[in-house]
Amino acid sequence: MDHLDAIDQPGLRGADHRILTALHARARDPRIAGAARALSWTGEHGALWLAAGLAGAAVDGGRRGAWLRGTALTAGAHLVSMAVKRVVRRPRPAHVEPLVRTAGRHSFPSSHAASATAAAVAFGALGAPALAPLAAAMCLSRLVVGVHYPSDVAAGAALGALTVRLGARWMGTGGAHG
């Protein structure tokens, strides 16, 4: 099956291709392409989110431990996503031209989405809700630059949120109610 067959196919695979194609087309605007490339670069290996967590720990001395544990959960989400990629081994999209280089050739789940969502959830619980829109932009950037399918990003985001939810008690936020 070639990429045109998948685009015409109903269901998740076809939707994945159609949504990716539509969002990747937004990169024709150089401002959008530049922003998506910058987000991709800063999100590589969770760097932006790890730096944000360390900055939170430096500024908020009273909750330094919670910030560091949230940062560890963010790194953990990234590492788990990389392990899942090695098991699933889904190839990156071939029907669009990527705008950035990637550290690996596997697509599912998006490690950028996993670390971004983990950071948004963890650091949001510590009073930094402004990171959520940046995390959402990071997730979308992976589609605009053409290196992930929407289902890769959704799975990565779910993995990141689940990682923090499972570690919420350890982090010291008491979970969703505390």
C-alpha cells in the first residue's frame, strides 16, 4: 500500500494521514515553520521541560523537592516513550517531507509530546499553568514539521499524563485532589 492508498482509507490510519497532511501544509507560512522548528529543537530529549523544572526548583525553594521530582517524572515519561518506540517500531510518516531531523527513525509514541504533557501536568500542579499552552504548541509542532502522526502525539501525551498521575503522590502534590 502506498501513501495515497492510506490517505483515501477510512479509519484511524486514513485520518492520521489526512490530519498530518493538513497540519503539515501550515508550514508553508515561514513564521509557522520557524516556530515549529524552534519548538522541535528546544523539546529534543525533553530539554525545555527539564530546564523549566530545574528553574522552578531554583526559584521555589520551599517546594524544591516537588519540582525536582516533577522534573524526574518528566524525564521518566520521555525515557518510557523511547522504550515504547523500540518495541512498537512504527516508521515515521513517509508521505510528507519533514522539516527537521529526528534523533530516531521510530514514530510511536511522540517523546516530545510525552515530556511536554508530563511537564504541563507536573508543573501545573505546582502552580505553573502557563506551561500547558506551550506544551500543546509543542505537541502540534510535531505534526507541522511532519515527523509524527496525530495518533503518535496523542499516545505520547497520554503517556506523559499517566506517568505524572502515577507519580503524583511521590511528587508531593497529593494527586488530582491535593
